[in-house]
Amino acid sequence: MATADARERYARKNEQDELERAFRTIDKKGDDKIDPEGRCSQHMHGGLMCVLLSYKTLRTTHYTELDQLFLALGHKAKRGEVEDMIWEVDEDCDGCISWLEFQNLYTRGRDDKTGWEPRGLFNVVEFVMNDKEGAGFITLEEAMQIMYLRYGR
């Protein structure tokens, strides 16, 4: 039986590659940001309220990259659901999730023992990372591997 350390080493061996693949899958435009319709609000001034208002305005007329992912998976996200996912992990308040913020959200979610870290986008990222064929579902074998790596036998 594999020890917890051995399972962790195996799980993290390809983790960075899988995380990059997940980011590229969500970042449809390839601009290294998960953002509302390719326009971040970093050029705007006036604080967080301006950023949130501009994001909500953009989202009412365009699909975000996360909306596109959810639609491809057959899920119609609620209006505030995607906004909250982006807001929870957007550390620099520019209305986008950069590659660094994406890595931080995954690392914090993976290592969280308290349950206080935002889990919405983390769960989506984990699903995309484990859906290796991009079929929109995880096979039983993939699910068993995830469970084994997390909890052992």
C-alpha cells in the first residue's frame, strides 16, 4: 500500500502541466487572463466599485470565458455565480484572473485544511484538470484515481 507521501508525490508530478492545460482550456482567447469578453478593467480608475460595475455591465451583454465553459459542459450558470467566482480570487481587483491568481487559487484550495478558502472556481478547475479528454465528464477510472490520490485505499 502506498504511503500518503508517495501518493502526494505522484499527484504533484504532473500537476503543473495539468494546471496549465486547465487554464488554457478556460482562457478561450489565449490572452493569459480569464476575463469578461477580453476586456479587463485595469485601465479604469475609481476603485473596486467601478471594476464591479463595469464587469456586471459587460456580463449582461457578453458571455465570459467561464460562461462559455459552463455552456460547453451543459450548465447554465446563474447570474451571480460566475461573478462571485471571479471576484473571490481576483486579488488585484482588475476584473480578471491572471495566471498567477489562477495558480494561487489552486494551491490555496488544494492545501486548505480549514475550509475557509473559496471553493467555487477551485472545483471547476479541478474538474477541468481531471477531464483529460475534454469530454465534459469524468470517467469512473478518473474518479477512482482522484479518490485514491486524495484518500488512499
